[in-house]
Amino acid sequence: MVKAVVGANWGDEGKGKVTDMLAEESDIVVRFQGGANAGHTIINNYGRFALHILPSGVFRQQVTNVIAQGVAFNMERFFSELDSLLERGVPMPDIKISDRAQIVMPYHILFDKLEEERLGSHSFGSTKSGIAPFYSDKYLKTGIQVCELFDDELLKENIKKNCDKKDVLLESLYNAPKLDKEAIYNELISYRERLKPMVCDVAVLLNNAIKQGKKILLEGQLGSLKDPDNGIYPFTTSSSPLAGFASVGAGIPPYEIKDIVTVVKAYSSSVGAGAFVSEIFGEEADELRKLGGDSGEFGATTGRPRRMGWFDAVATKYGCMLQGTTEIAFTVVDTLGYLDKIPVCVAYEIDGETVTDFPVTPLLNKAKPVYTYLDGWKCDIRGIKKYADLPENARKYIEFIEQQVGYPIKYISNGPKREEIIVR
């Protein structure tokens, strides 16, 4: 049985908590795309954690945690994150890493920073984790796979070829010094022995697990609107955050993915640039940001204040459609308890027309939100365990969102802790 946990919007929906919860009944948790450019926040009996590259099953002893071939694998971040968990008393998790996963190289991070600086006010709001340069090299067929770490001659040859080519660009476009090939080689091999016992053929591992009837949880990063083909291009990420891509990134048949839990926030937030129709500003945004999440709405990777907005039914319906949603996990509902009236964006106005289908980026940039206002519940709903025990107006809000989006809301998160969730 294979289940995916993915995001409906711009990322930051609360996927970490949902994955951590569903990992309790899973045998394997798989990261299938993206890299250390987004964080999944988890609060449990060990404390509060922001995971960037580790799968969110690492706190469950029965879980095998897999970093599959679709992931941008940053070894330095991987080991520093793993060590920080071990230092805080988390037992060593069972981790498998695909021999076909490609490595985020030091020059990918360097080029990401240099390009964002060069673009200045026209930058993409990158986390500067090297993701776009990494995926560029992957599709240019100049990436370096994990398996190459164990072949010295091949590794040295590929580092030299890549550095020679990149040195020309560094000098001519960025006026920056050349790369140190030997330092890059030495950094890579410093991880080799520790990494070796974790490396395996992930596609074989997962396909055998499917045959054995194991429960597999696929953990997506970011959300539908950051998809490079279907999202707010060019303000997207560089790998597909859609559940459909999991079959590619993890090497499993698409028909094996039976359940797609799409995580949706009770309001909107985003880190990074790009169109955001229901965005709010000033004191209104500050108040929502301050109350949002478990410690305010700041990026788990960058620490940047997230851009805030009201719930966008147009974007969410589209995002859920792209994911192939079977059920929704609705998060941070408790945050909205301070409001007398809660705005919900139910349509866009573009050039005088009312639109309810999510448009292409040039039209999205012209869109103005059309709001419906719902009555607030004006109380703290944390700790409530049953849907029927929620205030009437909280239930009306949830049911209105469900009707607007068109997919069933099964899970309702009403607090940051693992157990603060209602199953409907």
C-alpha cells in the first residue's frame, strides 16, 4: 500500500506534521524530490525539529527512511542534520540512500548565490541551497551520482570536466575566482565511508517492499503551485512536487499510489517571489504571521518572514486537482480563532471578468481577489479531539472550504503537536 503526502499550494502547508503522524502506521517513508531548500517542522517528545533533507519518519524506530533518486542530495546538510538529531537523544534511524541520487555540489550552492545577487530586484527569492543549478546540471547530464563516490578515477574526471566549464562562467559572468577541484574532491570523499552502509538500489528496495505488502509513505516537498510545468512559472522550484512525479523520483509504478493526502492550510502563506493573489500586508499580515504555525510564520529553511494571505479557493482547488487528491489534511485551523470575520478568496477578477479556474502567470499577475466573508468562532480550539466538538462556525468554515475546493477534508490539525489532530 503506497500513500503520498503532498502540498496543495506554495509549500509551508504543514506536511511534516502530517507525514510524522502517518509514519506511525508506515514501514517506509520516502523523500522523492527536492533538496534542503524547504523545511518540514515536527514537534514530538524529543522536541521541536525542522527537517530539510531527512525524511519525516526518522523519529519512528520501525520506519526505514529513504532518500530516493529524485532528491537533490546535499551530503553536508544530511550529516549535520542527522548528527543534530542524535545529539538531542533521537535514536539512530534506519536510512537508505539511492545509489542513483545525484549530489548537490559546492559549486551548485555558489552559483545559486551568485545568480540571485546578479539578478538583484528581479531575483526568484531562492533559498540559495543550490537547487536550480543542481537540476540544471542533472538535465544537462553533467550531474554526479552517489555511486560515483566509490570510483575515484571517474569522480576526479567528472569534477575536473565540470569545474573547467564552470570556471569560464565564473570568470566571464560573475567576476569570481576559479573553483578548487582538489578541495571539492576532498570534501566529497570525506563523507564516503560513513555514507557507504546506507547506499543501495532504492527502486529494487521499494518494488520488493510493495510485493511484500509493506506500507510506504511518499513525502513531497513544497506544493503544487511550485511545480515547474503547472505552477507559477518562473517562480517555481526545479523538481516536480506532484504525487505523480513520485513514481519517477522513487522508481515505483504510478498505479501503486492509492491514497494522496494533500495538505492544505486554513489560510495562505508563501516564501519566495511570484504571484500571490490573496496576499495581505502591514498590520493585518503581521498579526496573522505572529499567530500562525507553532511559533509564527517564518521559513523553516531561511528564517524569512513568510508572505501571508487569506485562504485561496481558486489556487487550492487547482493544486488539489494536480495532485490527484483523495483526501485533504487541513492545517493550522486553530490560528484563525482571533477573527470576527474570516475572508475566503472564492474567485479572481481579471480585466473585469470573474474567474474561478487558476490562470497562467501573466493573467495571474493582473488578478484581484474576490472575497466571501464567514463568521469567526472567536475561541481557542486546540485540544479538541472530535469534529462534532468544534464550534459551529469552525465546522461551517471547514465545510465551506471543502465545498469550494471539491475534495474531502479528512484530517484537521488544530495545534502544532503530533496528537493535536482531528480525524473526521
